[in-house]
Amino acid sequence: MKRQKTRVAILGTGNIGTDLLIKAMRSDWLECTLFVGRNLRSDGMQKASRLGARISDRGIQGIVEHADDIDIVFDCTSAAAHLEHWPVLQKLGKTVIDMTPAKIGEFCVPAINTDEILRSGAQNINMVTCGGQASVPIATAILQAQDGIEYIEVASSIASRSAGPGTRANLDEYIDTTEQALCSFSRSKSAKAILILNPARPPIDMQTTIYAKVDKPDLAAIRRSVDEMVARITPYVPGYQVIVPPTIEGGKVMTTVKVLGNGDYLPRYAGNLDIINCAAIGIAERIARQRME
């Protein structure tokens, strides 16, 4: 008997949405039944059409019109747009995976709280930010090896070419959402997030450096904890790697990770976009498996 896949719609036809489409079409658990934007001539819409996906240029209204064919909606638009979309999607009773830093739903970092998300049955799941997906697991790993974190600072450097209009329009929301997620997961008293758009040519790979102020750090325990966390991330983000192991610098624990993308639709240097997409597909597949079971 053929397994029934969970039907997903992708709202937003930019780079993130188009890359998500390719990942969803490759999934054993998901089926993209609608790819929705506003411009049939956009690169994303043209790509989706060539791949044989059903497309619509009706925006959120397209979701409403095809609601019976959709189980999960990925919202890949903007934080401001998601605030408008959510009441509509909530009324339709759809599970929503929010790719924007709108902060309406429950924060989700699959390596940390997948089980909690599944148990809660959350209808709105927020994927934090690319910097959050890269740094929150490391911050959590440090917490698991220490009694507490007094302060945490995260600096992410990404290629300017990988920061599209959506990323640039959401910079304030990106900073606020990343900081909130860091405090929430690491229980740090305060956090600071920095995003650097690097115009270098050739484009740089995404790198994120995490600084954590802790009392009497046990470096060996922190390194073991970070290694265990990385082992939980790489099954869904293969390009995630620690390039500077945890060390002590200026009285703080410091470590740096790099994320190399899969190259499905986006260039491999765009690890910042790939990591959040991989995380979103990962949680969607777990939801699909739960429904099947």
C-alpha cells in the first residue's frame, strides 16, 4: 500500500520558497500541492512550473481557494505579511511553518525541541532565523554543560548576495527574534545578535561565532556537549560544522560554526538560507510521520 504523503503549500516564491519546493519534492513524506506567489513571471514561479508543480499568483487567497488540498503551509514571505496571513490560516485550521521572524508561533529548532513541538500540536511553528538555527543549538549545548549562562553574543557573517529583499526588509525583526530565541533556549539573562552582510567576491560561506559568559567554564564538558549537539544537527543540515572548537577568549567561551548549503536551488555559500529550509523540512517531515503513525 502506497504511503499517503502530507500535502504542503509554499507561500512565497523567492529564493527560500523555491529552494523549499525542491526539498519538498524530494521528500518521502511531503507532497507540494501548491506553490503560491503574486507574479507568474518571477524566477521562482517559472522554476516551479518547469518542475511540474501547481502554481497560483493569488497570494494568500490562493491558499484559501485550495485549502482542501493542503495540510501544512510554509509561509516564506515577510514578518509583516505573516501577521496578515496568520488569522486566515488559523481560521482554516492549517498547521503553519513560519519562515519569517514574526514570533507569533512556538520557536522551533529541530535538534532541540522537536518532541515538544509534536506533543504540543502547535498550529503556528516559528523557525526563528538562519542565525538562530545556527547558534541556538550551540548556546543550548553550553547550557547543558554548565550551571547557567550570564550573557551570550552571536555574530553571523553571510554573503551579501545571499541576503535577498526579504532578509533586508526584516533586519530589525531578525535581530529581535534571534535574541529572544537565544534567551529562551539558553536561559541566558541577556543576549545580543549581530548580522554582517559581507560583499566579498567570491561570496563567503555563512559563519556564526558564539560568545558565552559563564562562571568557571568546564571546557572539556562544553566540547563534549557541543559535539553531541552537532551530531543531532547534521542529519538534517549536512553542511553544518564546527570550525573553531569551544575555547576561552577574553573570559568567554567562544566557538565558530560554518554552514555550507546543499546546492539544491541556492548556491552552496548560501548556508544561511539552506539551514532554515533544512530545519523547516525536518520538522514538517516529523509532523508527517506523526500523522501517519
